[in-house]
Amino acid sequence: MNTLHAHLVRLANQAGRSASLPTHSESHPGCFEDPTRSRLRALLAQRHHAACEDLPGVAIAPGLQFVETTDTVLLNGTAIASGRLAVDPIRCSQLVFLDTETTGLAGGTGTKAFIVGVAMLTPPQIRIRQWLLTRMAAEGALLQSVAEALPPNPVLVTYNGKSYDLPLLRTRYRMNRLPEPFGDAQHLDLLHPVRRRYRNVWPNCRLTTAETRLLGTVRVGDLPGSEAPAAWRRFLATGESDGVRRVLLHNAQDLTSLARVLFALNAVG
């Protein structure tokens, strides 16, 4: 009980409020725990609300933040002006670039996607939509919202998505008893054409390497994907949002780079 009381005091101090908490002498015997736990829940909710206000986007469900941005897709300095691609029967309106940030890198049924990002082309722009879990319980709402955002007959474009992102998402839909929206969608995993062409040329075939070699861009101040799970857990535990903001930027950069790498691969034949 003393530990719980001390935790309440710390939360109250973090919220900038003086702690006015019941003690054994101030509460009826046997009634201390309920008001104390109620106070704890209220302070946790207050801190969570303040933390979410620091995040970009809007809350579209309890525990689910939605962020939407647009950017101009560039290829060798020129904006994409046409929906034509060398890979048939893909059309720009069907392309869905997909990337996730997850609670662990090993996969498995215990791994969740705490950020799902999708991007679609409206040349010369790319529209990026991201869903961020701010509470574990909102996973079902995230999955439903992503499914509703996909166009009919999507052509998925990922980087290592066949081995990681798609199997993970399909597992999460099944575990939440939701129909998974990918079905028999066409899927272009860019890691495989990159490997076929450059595995004996480049030091590795990571997406950041493809960016440097194909696009001539180098990320500055990027948060490595391996640090994303810790940044999210820190947000849940303390409300510190800077790390999560950096993960959102990293995810958005991945999505933009997927589009640019796809067009670059088509350009070199």
C-alpha cells in the first residue's frame, strides 16, 4: 500500500499538482484501496491525455492516433508526372505502400504493430496515412481503420513485407477475430528485385542502402528501426513523446522511399 501511495505522489507531481491523497487515518477502514486506485487511474488518464496532445494528428478512437501528410515524390530530382509504370498490370491508383513499426523484431504471435503506415500516389504527390497505438487495447480499432482505408484490388508494395509485415498483420487480424483485408492482393516486395540485382554489388540490401545507391539520399538524424520498440514502450510508461515522433517520421520516410525505389528500379530496367 505504501508503494502505491508513493506512486500516486509521483504521478501527481509529474502532473504539476500537489498530492492530496487519502491516508489510513482519513479513510474508513477497508475503503482505502478503492479511492486510491481510482485516483491512480485518474492521474494515469490525465498523463496519457497530455502525452497524446503532444503527438501529431488526431485521436480517432480511444488509444488510436491518426496522422495524415502529403509529400512530393521525386525521382532524380523530377516529380513523378505520370501513372504509367513498367510493371504491368500495376497502376498508380492501386499501389499501396505499406510499412509497420512493431513491438519486437522477432515476429511471433506476441508481436504487435504499434504503427501501421500506408501511402498512395496521386502524382506528383504521395499521401501518407499512419495509425499509432497509444494504448494496447486499441489494436482492433487500428486494424479496422487500416482495412477501411485500402482501395479495391490493392497492389501492395513493401520492403521485406512477404517475410515480416504481411504475416504479422495477418496474424493480428486473426487474433482480433477480424477479416484480414489483403486476401489475394498482388504483392511486390522490393527487397527481392534489389537482392537479385545488387546482392553482389552493394555491401547489403537494406532500404537505407537502396536509398543511398539508387536515389542519392542519406538520412540525417533518423531513428533506427531497432530503437522503435523502446521509444514506444517509453511513451506508454512515461508519456515522453519525442521518441514516438521520431518513429513516425522514420515510418513516413520508409513509405516515401518505397515509392521512389520502385520507380528507380523501373527506370534502370
